[in-house]
Amino acid sequence: RVTAETDSQELVSLWRSRGEDRSELTAIFSDELVHVRRSANFAAHLCARNGCNSSSALVWVEQPPSFLQHCLLNDCN
């Protein structure tokens, strides 16, 4: 059983009201999708914000990007 969390209330609402869904997300979220506060999903929020503010493609190889390091350290401790 897999539970996915998102801070997008709109996505959760759409997910719960789906009928016969044929999107690619169906296979990924076949079990459960729940809403969490943005503060509980801060690393994802930082990634999304950085992506919106960046005009170039970023690739994460081995070391996390500098904007994310502090958040990940806090999550691990």
C-alpha cells in the first residue's frame, strides 16, 4: 500500500472525485493521495519555487542543490 502526500488541495480534490481516470497519474497514485500542510512538504515547495524562478534546466547529481541542503539536513535530523 502506498500513500502519496501533496500540499495541493486542488489535486487531492480532483483525485477523490475522479471517475474512470485514464491519466498517467492513475498508475502512480493507485492507492491513496492525501493533503498535507506546506510546512510538512517544505522540500517539495522549495523545489517547485526554485523551478518557477529559474530560466535554465537544473540537474541534481549526487549532491542536492544548495537551495535544498538546509531543508534536507533538518528533515534527516
